[in-house]
Amino acid sequence: MANKGFFERLKRIGPGTIVAAAIVGPGTVTTASSVGAEFGYVLIWAIVFSFVATMFLQEMSTRLGVVSRMDLGTAFRDQFQNPVFKTLTILLIISAIFIGNAAYEAGNITGGAIGIAALTNTDVGNWSIIIGVVAALLLWFGSYKAIEKVFIVLIATMSLSFVITAIVIRPDLGEIFAGFVPQIPDGAAIIVISLIGTTIVPYTLFLQSATVQERYESKERLGDSRFDIVFSMVMVMIITVSIIVTAAVAFPLGTNIEDPIDMANQLEPLLGSWAKYVFGIGIFAAGITSAMTAPLAAAYATTGVLGWDQNLKSYKFRAVWLFIMIVGVVFAGMGYSPIQLIVFSQYANGLILPIIVLFLMFVMNNSRLLGDNTNKPWLNVVGWIIFAITLLLALNSFEII
């Protein structure tokens, strides 16, 4: 297993691409575009930090699922034996997941609606219900394997245009590398949190720990599972940086993107008059894929932490993701600015992130669940650093520090 070649392992990727599809949703495209247009390259460091942190956190979630055969929600429920601590944990996790995923779902549905609006020159709000119904039907009738294959195709199609455009426009490499130096411009704390929230998506930790159990049947497959998540995250990091680069070139520095259709301008150097159509189809596809993964992950997290059946066709499992879907549709159709709604949804997830990371660190040091596969000391150091940075950024956005 350990000596498998690159291409052999590439054939066996799967759960990591679901996480990738969840990350490269409308939130990533919108937030990264807004960052590039307003701040240029100076916040590229935040993307790099986010993806490095995501690799470590997703590896922990993957290891938990493969070794313990337990999803993260169930592990959280099992972590504390004291009834009071167990109840508080359940309430805290469910609250965080429902708030974060409902906000994220509203952004996903809005993103899908933006895609149709770009193609038809109609109002974004009118399409929210249709997007929600389509996503619900795909989730209701689609099997895990069928959905996974769709994700792989859609994320590849969506992403390639941004990567090629970033190369075609020949940006200033010196300015790009300068963006790797950490700094937070005045008024950028919230957008930094949004960048992190669109990358280190809390719900994907729950989804990853559940889906890896089907693909990787024992801890002997940990090498394959780690390759899956690292490869997927590197690809998504390249895509996200490419979006920032294309936006930085397409818009004058300091631009606030108000009209979602303007984001299609980023692809004009490569696609010309076709930019609107490629962007519209791409962000619609990204919206649909993310609109399925967010409710699905909420269902895994909630049923796991409550000890319910996690069968995709069970009544309670479907009830959870359907509730998240309906809340997302309602908020998406309330007439808020699409750009502001999507960025806010990423911000909400960024604020919730420290809570999830805190509980994850407890679980990953539980030898009762993981045996000798608990976190190594150096990995604990990395995990607590990630927790501290996300917490400090969240407090900074509230001007507490």
C-alpha cells in the first residue's frame, strides 16, 4: 500500500473531492473575487494559511473515520461520559452546525441563482426556490457514489477556467509573492474571517469522517486517505489563489463588487464573450454541489451527535438536511444583496470554526477511540496553533482584542 505510485493513488481519490466540491462553491468564488478586487494580492497569505490548516484538520477527521469507524458527530457524543458535559456538548455542536450550515446554505443557493441570473439576465432572488428544489431532489434520489462522480466533473470544469485565466493574464509575480507575507489591512478583519470560513468549512470535517468509512475500509488505508485529502486541498488552493489573481487584474484596486455578474469579467481575457456563459454555468454547478453537501454534512453531524440512524434514506436523517435546505431557501429569497449574503455566510462559519476545532482536538487525543493513532505531540502543537489563530481572528473581528 505504502509503495503505490502517484497515478495509482489518484485513481482511488474520492471523499477529498467531496470536500473540494464543498469548498469551491459560490462562497469561495465570491469571497476570493471580492478580496482580489478590493485588496489585490495582499491577503493571499490568508488563503495559504487556511488550506494548510484545512489539510491538518481534515487529516485528523479522516484518521478518526478510518481508524475508529466513527463519524465526528458520534465521536463528540462519545467524548464525555458525564451526562451534563455530554448534554452541553450536544447542544453546542448542534447549535453551531445549524447556524453555520443554514447561513452557508443560503449562500450556496444564492450562488446557484447567480449562475442562472447571469445566463438569463433575470433577478437572482427569483431562482432561489428552484435551486433549492433541484438540490433537494438530487440529494433525495442520488446515491453517494453517483453524487461523488458528479462532484468530480463539476469542480474540474468550474476551476480550470480560473487557473488558465490566471496564467494567460501574466500577473506580476513579485506582487503575488509579497501577498504571502501576513498582514491585515484596515477594515479587512471580517473579510479575512470570511476567507478562512470559506476554506476551513466546519461541516466538511463531519462529512469527511463519515464518507471515508465507505472508501477506506481499514487503518491500513490511511496512506491513501491522506493522499486523497492533501491532493484535493492543494488543487483547491491553486484554484482559490487563481480567483484572487484574476480579480486583482480585472478590477481597479479598492473595487467593491456589487453586481454578481461583474465577476464574470475575470474570465474575459481567456474566454471573451463566452466568459458570462462559462461563469454562469460554473457557479450554478458550484452552487448545486455545495447546496447538497452542506445539508448532508449537517445531517451526519446532527444524527451522529444524537445517536440516530445515519442511513441516507432514514426519516430523521432526511428531516435534518431538508430543514437546513428550507432555511437556506427562505433566507436566500429574502432579498438581501447576493454578494453580502454569501460573504456573511462565510463569516458565520469562520466564527463557529474555533468551537469545532476545540472539540476535534479533544477527540483526536482520545486513545479509547484511536488507540496508537492519536495525535502526535507535534500535531497537537499545530492543532492548537490553528485553534488559537482562528479564535484570535474571531475576537479581532468583534474588536474585543
